[in-house]
Amino acid sequence: MDETERIATSPSSKGRETSEFLMRIVRTLSHSADFEQREKEKARIDKAYKQSDKKLGELVTAHYEDLTKVTQDFSRMSKCINDSRERITKIREDLSSCKTLLHCKRDELRRLWIEGVEHKAMVALLDQVELIKEVPVKLDNFIISKHYLHATDLLVNAVAKLEKPLAGIDALRDLKAELIARNEQLHETLIEELNKQIYAAVPDQSVSLKRSSSYRRGSNLTKQLSDPECKQTKPTELLKPPEMVDLNKEIKEDLNGNPEENPAHFIAVLVEALFVLRKIPDSAERNKKMKDPLGIKSKIEPELSAIVARTSQQVVDSYAQQGESLSSQNQPRFLLELLENVFHQFRNVARMHKIVLRNLQRIIVSGVPVRNELLYDMNDVWSKIQAVLELVLREYLDVQTSSRQRTPTSFDEPSTDINSYFSKKKPTKSKKISLFRFDASIHAMSTNSYVDDNMTFDTGNLFHVNLLSEVGLGKHQMVCKPSVNNITAIFMPLEAFIKEVEDAVACQDGTSSLQSFVTEFIQNIFLGQVHATVSSSIAAATKVDEEDGSFDALRHVVDHKTQKDLGVTRPLLTSTVTVDRNIRKLQELMQSLPTYGDQFLNMICNILKEYRDTCNSAYRGIVQIESDEKRVISATWAKDEDISRFLRSLPSWRSLQMSERQDLSKKLCSEEEIRTLNSKEALILISNLSSEAIIPQQEIITDVTQMRTIANVHESLEWFAGRLRQFCELLSARSPNSMNSIELSTREYPPVSDKSLESLKMLVKDFQDLAEICLLLLHLEVRVHCFYFLLPVAKQSNYAGPIDDLDPDSNVLKLNKDLSAMEEMLVQSLQPQKFKYIFESLGFLVSSILMSSIQYLKKINENGIKKMCRNLFAIQQNLTNITMARETDLDHARQYYELLYMNPDDVLSLIVEKGPDYSYSEYVSLFQLYQKSHPHIKPANLDTLLHKLEEVMNKTQNGSST
């Protein structure tokens, strides 16, 4: 399409575009010189016109309805516009007419307007009077529903209106006086409600009081300590931190909700109401103009004391049987119950005070001038809490009485000397008693009281006056008997609460006043009391007989009931059990007061050191020969390192140790090896004792009761060492450097210093060593007794006597009697396996002694042989009754002496036929005695016999080896 067509068909070719198009056509026709050219242009234009006309007709046909509708709408709008123009013209004419008429009646209209304003003001004033008359009723309704912010706003606005807009109305004068009085009453109500929210609304039962089945089940454990109408808060809410108060947020009150549903918001409403009343300074501190002189700060201490009193009453009501008093019962668990409830409530009180202070801070931030000295802070609250708790602790820990009996101690030092309670005591000289002293004079007592008052509170006044006057109780209800030992039951929760206090309060020296009181009490009073109690108990158990200077500690054993309670089968020394009980008490104190674990462990070590010295002294008193340093033979050998090491290497000793560990499945060695080792033990003993002429009587223990004492010492110290070893294992598991992973008891021990722990382990080893020495001593003493009685059998008795001298030797009878007496004593004092260790292989030793004693016989006949065999038979019967096993070794010795019935040649033939049953030296001693008993045998013949014996022994040994 050319440019002409584009312009003709373009929608924008309207108006000016159309004119320009026509001008170009005229300009084109007028400038064309050629007629033919003009004709072409004309034809082209006609063609374009026809096309446009055709297209316009098509468009009109296609949009006929729209074109008709637009035409009609335009006609209607044109008509409306013409009508509006006519109405506006008429209104303008009417306004002009009104203006003219008003100008003519202006004064009359002004008078009517003034009268209308006056009537409106009088109606508004009457409405205010009606509203003021309804204020008391509305105020009562708000107060009943506890919508105090609305009540305060209503009252303040009403008083303001009565003082200014309605001040001239005499009929409202009485109402004004009433509302002013109600203003003061509302102030007191707000203070009371605020204190109730802080103190009385504490949920006392969040920490429930639990009772054992032995107590009264019908007790009302859900009794409220506070007023019945006070609100209960969920226990979980007490653990939440105080709600953050938006300092810029406006406090609003919902009339449709329960105002006490949210305690934090309710406290904010109360503080805001006090601010609206302009009573904030009076509420935070004492106001002398008020009838009730107690404000928030000054009521802290009495209210806290009232909480203690109410909780005490609840504990008494819950646990006391009818007609009984808890104050006379030593039940510190009731005190623990009391303190746990009090701690819980004090935490909530502090939380509420924090909410109050944050709302006060919000008011101060808002720009209200409040004097700082009239306010308080959380340090004041925690200070009062500590003061009341210190007062309660003084009452229940009996500080006033205990301080008079205060004993200075230094338990931190590991060498505390309590030797006077364990060492031998001499009769003390009577002390000179002074006629009088000045420490109980009025001056001294007043001076001491002044010093004490500077440190603590006066127990009597504050506790009984303030506390009891608040709750109306005539007598303070104690939940348990006051005692220094009550600290053990409450120390852990008390320390936890003190930690909370110290975290909440920034202490200058890092220690709160309550912590200082507890520390001073434990260090200056409690530890001294423990020391005195332990000392007196151990002193009574380890006292010395004043007549003979002997230790009663090693004489007395516990009764059967105590044995059963301890789970032991043999008697234990009373002194050991007493020391163990005191050690257990100190261990419990380590768990109850873990902060002072090292001090108690040092006390334990000191007690053990002194008791170890006591046992060593008593042991020396038994084994030492009179005042000389020389000891009995068995004690000397038991202390000898070589002999002790050898005895401990024997199977009998090792099996004894395995039986204690209950490891009996492993067999140490064969019967032949045991016989060889027993013969080695017998040879060592024979080589040390048989060379002597006769053992002196003072070198053996002749009093069998002393052996029973040694047995009791062994059993007691071994049992004691085992218990101490378990204690060491528990402490080692708690040591910071320990890699142990043993299971601990429910209450763990605190970590202790490595030095104290090593000292305790060394003491345990000392007790174990002394117990083992006592057992070795008994083992050796029985064998030394055999030497003591059997050596004279060959050296002093006659075995070549007449036929009527066939009874056993008197020394053999004495030995049997002595062995029976020792058996009677030791079987009751030692455990079966240890009793077996004492008398085991004793038959082998007796046979060895009597066989080796053949060299001391001068001569023997058939009657002497029978007498020796009867000696052996008598001992064999006795040992069989003791060990409940046939002592075949004594048959071996009897057969040895029966060889004397035969001549040497028959003996040699028997050796060739059956082999040697005895050693070469034993056959030599036998032939020598035979030669001495038969004078017709010349020494030359004896040499020949001995030569034959050597050849036969060598031949049989070579034959057996091949």
C-alpha cells in the first residue's frame, strides 16, 4: 500500500491529518504538467475514495448497535447536564434570598443560639452529677472483681471532677468526702493485694509433702498455708524467669477476663494503679502518714518469717501423730522437707519482687520523678531472705547451745593428734580446780553477746515476735529436735540455694552472708562436735585396764546379733567395729558435706593411723617377752622377710588367698609337690630349732587366750582392711586423675586430693599386713609348740625302761592337751579355711620332729619302741580329731620306729625287696640307735652295715632312675 492509502486507512487520520491529506492531493495535481499524469492521479484517488467509502459502510453496518447506543447515551447525558445547570441557578437565587432575610433578623438568632448553648451545658453538668452519684457502686463492683486499674481511674477522675468542675455543688460535698476516704482505702487495698500476690499466692504444695506408710495416711496434705481465696500457680510457672516488662507498652485491663490469671500482668496493673493514685513512693517504703506503717520493703522480713511459720505448721500437721511433738524427735528429714518448701516459696517471692521492681522501673522510665532512697532493689530482698534463713538455721542447728561448747580444731592438717585416745594411758593426776572464773561474769557475757550480735541476728526477738505476731501462733512449731547434726541432712539443698542467691546477688567478696554463716558454723562448731563425738566413742572402745595396763580393745568382741548384722561368721573386736562405725559416719559426712571431703578424709586417716599404732602396740604386748625387746620365736619368724616370703609362697597360703577371692577352680600344684614343699618347711623349722637343747618357755605363747586374741585381731583387721579397700576404690573412681570406671553408689563421694588418697591406701596396706602377720604367727606358733613339747621326748625321756612303762610320754600328753586347747580357741575365732591352714601338714611336721629326734635317743628296747609308737598314735588320734582327716605321715613315722624290731640285715633285705621308704640319713640314724641299743654289735660291724646300706641305696636309686 502506498502512502496515500496508508494515510486514508490510518485510524489517526482525523481532523488535521485529513486536511493535510487533501492539501497534498491538490499540491500533486497542481504541480503535474502532464495531463495524463493528472488523470492517473485522479483515477487513483477515485479508487481510494471508493475503497474508503466501502470500508466505512462495512464498519457502520458491523457496529450499528454500538453506534446507536452511544448516540442515545450522549443525548441523555446532555439532557442531565442541562437540568443540573438549571437547578444550580435556582439554588443560587434561593441562597441570595435567605441571606437577605437573615440579615434582617440577626439579633433574634443570636439570642436563641446563646440559650441553646446554656441549656446544653446544664444538661452535660446534670449528666456528670448522675455519673458521679454512680461512682461508689461502680467502684465497689470493680474492687470486688479486682479490676483495680479501672477502679483507680474511675476514682481519680471522679475526685478531680469534684474538686474542679463540680466544686461549687454543695449537694456533692458529702460524696466528695466519701470518695476521698475511698481513695485512701483503695490505696491500702492495693498494698494488701500486692503483698498477697508477692507472698500469700505462693503455691505451697508445688513441693509436696510425702509420708511413709508408718505415718498417718489420713493427713490433709493439700491444706493451703496461705489464705483459702488466694490463687494457685502452676509449679512449672515458678521455674520460668520473670516476664520481661515492655517499658514502652501501655498497661491495659480486660474487664471480661480474670485479672489474676496472669500474676505478672496483675502485678503490673497494681503498680500502675498505685502510680495513678500518686502513691508509688509511699508504697515502696514506710509512710508515716498511713495507718498501716508497713510498705512493700518493710514487710519483706515479717512476710518471709510468716511463710516459715506457716510451712512449719503444715509439716507438723502432716507428720505428727496425735498427742506427739516433732520438736522432741531427732528427725532431720522433716527439717529438710521444711527447707525445701521454704526455698521453693522464697524463690517465688524473689520472682514476684523482680516483677514489681521492673514495673517500678517502667514508671521511672516514663519520666515520673521518684526519689531513689524511697525505692528498694533485689539485693534488699535477697538480704532479707538470707537473714530469715540464717535465723531458722540458728534455731534448728542449736547454734546458741553449741557455741558454748565450741572446740577449736584444725582438721585441714593431716596430722591431727588424737594419740591420747589410742595410746596406753596412765592414771591422770587430779587437776587443780580454780575457785572462780570471770568468763561467766556479767561483763564478759555482755562483751561476748555484743560481738555475736555484730555477726548475726538475735534469735529470740525476731523469730518469736515478728514471725509469731504475723501468723497469730502462740507457740513456734518446731519440726524436729534442734541439733548440730541436722546440717548433714540439709547441706546439699542449702548449698544449692546459696548458689542461686550468689548468682542473683553480686557479692563484694564473692560470698553471701548465708554462705559465711554456714561455713563458720561447720568449721567452728560442727567439725568440733564431730571430733568430740568420734573421740569419745573410740576412747571408750580402746580404753586401758588401769590395774594391769592391758588393752581392753583386744579383749572384747561383738555379740552374735552384731555379727549377724555385719554379715560375718567369726567374732570381731569391739574396738575395730567401733572404729569402723565411726569411719562409716565420716564417710557419710563426706557424702553429705562434699565441700569438706578432704577434711573428713584427713580425720579418717588420722584415726586409722592411731588405731594402727594401737593394734601394733597391742600386738607387741602379746609377742614381746616382758619388758625386753626380744619377742617370741613365732613373732620373730613372722617378721623375718625370708621366712615370711617362703611361707607366703607355699600352696597352702596361696590357696588361702584364692579362697578369699572365691577362685577355687584352679589347682595350684600336685599332691607330690605339696608334700615336697611341706617337707622343705619342716626342714627349715627343724634346722632352726632342733639344734637347741630345749626351747625356753618364755619364747612361746603359753596362754591360749592370747592366741585367740591374735586370731580375733587377724579376722577383725582383715575384715576392716577389706571395707577400707572398697572405700579406696570408690574414692579412686572419683579422683580427677583416675581412669577407673566402676559403678558407684547412689550418693557419690567427692573428689579428694591424691596425697590423702595415697595415705589412706598405705594405711589399708598396713592393716592388711598386720592381719597377715597375725595369721602367720598362729601358723608358726602351733609348730613351735610342737617343737617345745616333742624335743624333750627324745632328749629327756627313757626308752629302755621296764615293761610297765608303756604309757605315752608326759610331754606328748601335754602337747595333745595344748593342741586341743588351741583348737578349741581357734575354731571359734577363725574361718574354716584359715583354721585348716593353721593345722594343715602338722602331722608331717610332728613325724619329721620325732624321726629326726632319733639321734638324741641313747638306747631303746622293745618297750621303748612300743612307747614311741604309742606317742605317735596318741598324737595321730588328736590331730585326726582336729583336722578331721587321717594323718598318714604319723603312720610313716611309726613304721620307721617299728623297723627297730628287725635286725639291720633284715632291714637291708627289705630295702632290696621293696625299695627305700626313708632317706639314707634316716636309715643311718636307725642303724646307729640299733647298735647303741645292742652292745654286742661292734663299731666295725656298724661300719660294714653302713657300707652295705650305701651300696643298697645307690643300687635301688640307680635302678629306679633307669
